[in-house]
Amino acid sequence: MTRFGGFAAAALALAAAPALASDEIDHYAAESSETIEEAVTNFVEYNEKVRALLDRDDLSEADMEEIHQYTYTIEAALAKMNEDFSALAVTLEDLHLASEDYDEAEVRSISEVYFETAGALAR
């Protein structure tokens, strides 16, 4: 085997090792957070579930597993919220600038887009 062939084989083995290890870990399916409304609902509800478990004096292994399962949905919800709220910041700046320019048509148009996402927070 050439010097580079051995290196390639070692690199391939190292690259495969994490994949093999991750195959042994049980993963849970997250609840769907396709819309911002679903994401906010899931974020609130699943955080409440985690808090309810944390209110116990002692956490069993089953409790810890339940928390672990809930975090998948919380992570998915937070990712969707981060994505949509990052875009919302840009839309808010556009609304700010349009209002600064006294452009009523633009303000009305942008505000519709803005409140599509911002409205998800008015629960």
C-alpha cells in the first residue's frame, strides 16, 4: 500500500467511526414545526412538559429519557422560530424605513408580511 493509500484508508475509517457510533443511539421523531404557529405551540407545550418533570424531587431514568425525547421537538421548533424570526427582523427594518419615508402603500404591504409571522406570538 502506498503512503497515500494508507492515509486514505485511515481517514475513511475515522470518518466512518462517528456514523457507526451514531447508529447505536436511539433518536426520536420531533413533532412537526412546519409553520411558525406550530413551532411556537410546540416550543411552549414541550417546555411545559420538561418543566413538569423538573418539578419532581427526583428524576428517574424514565424521566430523563422523556426529557431527552421532548428536546427533539423543542430543538425543531426553535430552529423554525430562529429561521422565521431572522427573516422577520429584516421585514421589520423594511417597515421601519417605509414608515420613515411616509410611504403608506409600502407600509401597508410590508405590514401584512410582518404580521404573518409576528402574529404567531400573539397567543
